[in-house]
Amino acid sequence: MSFQTTAYGKWILCGEHSVLRGAPALAFPVKNYPMMFTYEPRGSFTLVVQGQHAQEIEIFFWGVLERALKKVNKSRDQLEGTLKIDNQLPLGVGLGGSAAFCVGMSRWFCFQGWIQEDEVYEFARQLENIFHGESSGVDIAVNFALSGIRFLREKGWEPLSVRWKPFWRLSFCGQRGVTAECVKKVQELKEKDYDCFLLAETKMKEACQKAEKSLMELSGEEGLKLLAESMEEAAESFRLWGLCEGPLQQHMEELKKQGALAVKPTGSGGGGYVLSLWSEPPPENLNLMRVF
């Protein structure tokens, strides 16, 4: 009996970093770049990695596998069959690539009978800790919902009932961000300048409240205006954290010059992808990714 599953990336509208401390986050799946796992349980164990971002998987696969096997009291010599991973999702750019990988691996372990189905979410979240030091679980949750969610670390997630369709786009700033380093930088700010840290946390919470209201209760010009406000407020949190500098800030400024109503980092910051909001579909020559 063969096994197949597909995991996806995510983008976050607001709630980055503060979600680790119990604040809400609003997140959506990125279905443009799937990560597909296929397994045939015959013969000696063979790993086949392919796709546009195959090399990124190859770099860390065996190390994460060893840690995962240890958690279920298994060893590599007990593996058999062929596991194929076809990866189109870039990693290390704020799109939840590591979480997608952990979800796929955890579902594969469930197929093997090494964990129960109701353990997949938590097992995947613990695997993601290997990448980030501490995972809130929001990236994992998006893979289970496969739609927009409101996520709380202690309570889980619920679907977002979006009343209208904003013109959101994603684009890469040209520089990668390292989530673990960004989380550390936020923690250092908390220790060095608590007032600044608290202001950033407050702004991010307010951004989530405004975004949720704009999407679920409003529409038209009123909804668009409040949504833009929420994104700009979330972006200010990144600036206060010191995670919106260099190529990332330059890319955001360029998008504003091209006509974006609001822009913000999505993910941990420090680089990676930028979320932009437009009053109408932006020019095709900007090569922006449609995500909603």
C-alpha cells in the first residue's frame, strides 16, 4: 500500500512573533508551491528528492529524520521503501517551508504506524522546533485548515470567514531571513528595552483586531482602508523589533512607489517575502504572486 500527501506553505497577515506569547495570528495557505511526499514501502530505503527547491530539502533531511526517528524509538536501519519528495516551496524565506516539510514527515510517520493520527499536529510542531527553536504551531495549523485561520497558541485555530477579496500579493525581497535569529532578536529587545518591545506587541495585537474586523465585518472602501491600516501597523511592529532593514525595507519602499496601499514583511522578518495590498490588480510586469 503506497502513501501520498501534499503539504503547503503559508503567509501571515499579522501576528508574527507575538503569537509565541499568546496573541492571535491571521494566516493563509500558499498553494502555489506544493511539497509532495510519495512513499512506496518496498525494497531497501531510498530517498528521491526533486523539484525546483530539491537541494534545500537534501541539506537537512537526514538530520531531521534522525531526530524524528529517535522520538519514536526507531533507527534508520529499520527504514525500507522509497520516499520521494517533490518540492516547489522555497525554504528560509518566510513561507513556512520547514513547517510543510515537518507536516509531510509526520504524516509519513503516521502512515508507518509510528504515531497516531491525532498526534500528527503536535509531532510536526515539535519537529519544527528543530528549525526555529520554538514553534507556535501556526504554520502547521494552516496545513490542516487549508484556508485562512485565526490562530491562538493555547486554543488552536478557527476559520476566517472573509467577506470580500483583497488584492494581496507576495514578492521576494532578495534576502533570506533566519527565523531563529529573528526570534532571538525580539527576545533581546524585550530584555534591553521593554517599553519598545511592549509597544511592538501592542501594535501587532491591534493590527490583528483591525484586520479581522476589516475582513469579517466590512467590505468596499471601508474594509480596504482598515485592512491597509492594520498592515501598516503590523509593519511598524517589525521596525520596532529591528527586523525591517536593508533589502527588505528597500523592497517595501519600492512596492509603495509602484502603488501598493500597504506593505509588510510576512514571516519572521529580516528578509524573505513581503505582503502587499493593492486597490486594484497590480501591473503584471511586477511579477507579484497572487495568494488569495
